[in-house]
Amino acid sequence: MKVVIPSQLRGYTGGAKEVEAAGATLAEALADLDRQFPGFRFRVIDEQDRVRQHILIFVGGERCEDVRDKIPEGAEVFIAGALSGG
Amino acid sequence: MPHQLYIATRKGIWIATSTDREQWSLWGPAFLGTQCHHVMLDPRDRKTLLAASRQWHLGPTVFRSLDGGATWKEAATPPQFPKGDVRERAVDHVFWLTPGHASEPGVWYAGTSPKGLFKSVDHGVTWAPISGFNDHPEQHKWVGSDKDQTPDGGKLHSIIVDAKDPKRLYLSMSGGGTFTSPDGGESWKPLNSGVAMDFAPPKPDGSEYEYGHDPHCMVQSPVAPDRFWQQNHCGFYRMDRPSEKWVRVGKNMPAEIGDIGFGVVPHPREADTAWVFPMDGGGDWPRTPIGGKPAVYMTRDAGASWQRQDEGFPKEQAWWTVKRQAMCADRGTPAGLYFGTTNGELWGTVDEGASYRCLFRHLPHIFSVTYGEPA
């Protein structure tokens, strides 16, 4: 699947705005991303498997808050940093 | 040997360097845009730099540099509570870093928000929770409720490894109080006797609260390891071990100044000498210099008397806040003292406070300033 990477996480992907990942669930996709880009997962998901407060994850255009959610065939994963203010 | 000041801010890290403590150059930023609560040079190898970092959107981590900050590598396992923690705790940010004992190279300790204690034995590459503290059956009482925390989350800070005994640990929590362990963190007991708790009613039986206090910063004298200083939300204290009683030496401060503040710095060679930066703890607790007139106060007699130091500071309309990690001393003769303000100014003295000057301004909100002498 294609994963869209926000600017805050491109330090992990060598600057890439989009990367490929494999997995039937969001948890599996994040595990694959962490294998490719060590440290990536913990910056997005906390140690209790919760999506971090200022991170949004969309799977196939739908907000996803549970790493156990399945990723439909052909769906894109879109990760965004979401925080306003200075 | 260069002198360096490691400046951690709300939006990145800067390093100030000098060979003579007069001319300073500023390097940075590293991690621009990222909250960095603490940066410290390992005094044992004088090479390893650790930085506690929390990018605004992302989770907390620790970075390590072996080349003076030019390049950084993230911890392979940052501080984190165990998955499945019964209290569902997750580290929000790493707040405090302490190098281990001189006899234990590679050991570091970290304090987090929410309050947790973590240890690394490999120079900060991997971190593990100290279960003896984090999972102590009373710990949930010690750390208090949501009403016992600082605005951006409670803090575990002031981790001290006794210079005389690597197994003897101390730590403080805002709020929660001060605790000590004789066995490397397996067992703990409160160490708050003598400390005021003005935000709680007196106990009906007249006894003291065992914990729940609000220490802002605690330090051990580098020259007399039995001597501890504590700047608390409710006063300034000294303890001389093996006593377990804090003495409120802040009562000897001028009444119009009071003894409220965040940081405290012990002198590098004189056990009876320390500096504090008093701030206004009256009314709405502005936490700014009293009357907008900044001053450091220094004692040379263990807190029996205090001298005002304000030469070089603005004489009015200066509403600085100096946070608990943002004051430090060097090891020079005479000693230098440095501090950073929340409005991004770095100030210093190289004559023990006889006169101060602004070294740099226009930085982001400064969280911490630490001193090191890189090899």
C-alpha cells in the first residue's frame, strides 16, 4: 500500500513523502514501517497502542484510531500531524 | 579546555562555547521546532551528549550525539512504560536526564511526564523502566491526581545519584515530593520532613504530610555530598545527611523577596555557597522577579544570610521567568553562573555574581541550561 508521510516524519523516511508498506491491518503496516525506518512507530503510536494525540491516521480516507483496524485492498494510508498554535 | 552551555528550548537546542568565558559563540539550532527539555554532556567521558526531545506532534524520545551535536542518533528503545501497564501510562515527554555514578560509565537515568523513572546502561541507546519506583504499590498515591501536576503534565525531576554510593538514589516530583532509595531503585521512602505544604490544610493530629509536596528543584553539593539544597513551591531548604529533616533556610531571605523560585545551584567548591533566583509567589503566582526587578540571591553561610546580586540586570520592567533546569554553574575560578529565561535570554557571570551580562538574546523559551567541558 502507499503511505503518505507528513513533514514531521520524513526524517525517518530519508525525506520521502510517500513510501510503500505491507500489512493487512494498521498494526502490521506500522510494524513494517518500523522495520524499514527504525523508531518510526513509537513516534506515532504510544506504548499502549494508542494513536498519539496530535497524529491523525486515515485509511482509505477514513479516520482510524485503532491499530487493529483492517486495511482494505488498495487503500492508501495517510498520516498527518495535527496541532495548531505556536 | 572549552566551556560549553547546552541550551534546551521549546523549539530546539543551541550550544554556547567559550575558551575564556568572556567571548562566547552560539551554535545551532539542532532539532528546530522540537521541544527539548534537557540536554547534557556526560561528565565521565566528556563526549556523549544526550537530549530529551519531544516533537510537537510525535512521541517522546532521547537523542545521542558523539560529535558535539553535529549529528544525532535516536535511542533504539526510548523511555516507555511496559505495554499493558495496568494504569495505561504512556510517556508524554522525557523531562530530566541524569548521568550515573562516576564508577558506572554508560549508566543514565531519565525522569518523565507522567511521572516515571527509567534507566539506561548503554549510554542512552536503550532505556528500561525502574519497576521498583514506577510500579510501587503506593506510587499512584505519591504522584497524585490530575490536580497535582504542572500545567503540561507532572514532572519527575532532580534525579540524584549519591556521589558517595551509586545505589543511593534521590528524586523529586512536581507534585509528589522527594523520595530516596538505598538500593538502586528497588525500594523507596519519602524524604519530606520539614517541608511546608501551604496548599493543604494542617493535619488534625499536627503530624506532617509524608508526601504530596511540590519540590521544584533539588541538588547535591558537588564538594560536600551530604549537603542537599531544595527549592520548593513552598520555600527554600537545606538538608545535611544523614539527617532526614529539611531546614527552611529561605526564611532568612528578605521578607519582601521571599523564598519562592524554581532553580538552585550549588557552588562547585564551597559547600556553604548556593544561588537561587527568587520569583513572585504571591497573589496569582506570576513567577516573575519581585516588582519586575530581577535579582539572584547568594548565600555563603549555608543559608543563614543572603546577598542580593543584580549588577548588570535591568533595574525595572523585566518580567523574566527562570525555570528549574535553566540555572547552572561552571567549575571556573571564580565560579561562573548562567541562566536562561523563558523570553529567550541567556545571562551569565564569571565573578560569582558580582556582575551579570546578557550573553545571547532572541532565543526561544529556554527550558534548561547545563554546563560541560567537552574533551
